[in-house]
Amino acid sequence: QRELDAFLTREQANAKLHTTIHNLTTMCWDKCITSTPSNKFSSAEASCLTNCVDRFLDTSLFLIKSLQNRRESE
């Protein structure tokens, strides 16, 4: 039973990660890619994608830390 629980927990975490990556990809793609993609992103598109991902990760870390602090103070 413990092995099954551990397996399910890992699979749920994996699914959550894939969902986050999908959402991040969709959000940043829609925001940054304004023309038909070619073999290479323009410098503006590459910069936008980098900044979008960085801001998404910064925001996610901020929210996680805020929730942890809130739990610890309760």
C-alpha cells in the first residue's frame, strides 16, 4: 500500500509539473510570438520569451513562499 501511495504521489506531482509547463508555454507563446514562426525566433521574441518565463517562475516562487509563511504563522 505504501508503494502504491508513493507511486500515486509521484505521478500526481509529475502531472502537475506537466500542466504548469503547458500553461507556461501557452501563456508565453501567445504573449511573445506575434508573427508566423520561422526556423529561429527574432531577438525581440527570444527576449520576450526569456522574460516571460523568468517572471512566471519568480511569481510562482513568491506565491509558494507566501503560502509557506502563512502556514507557519497559523
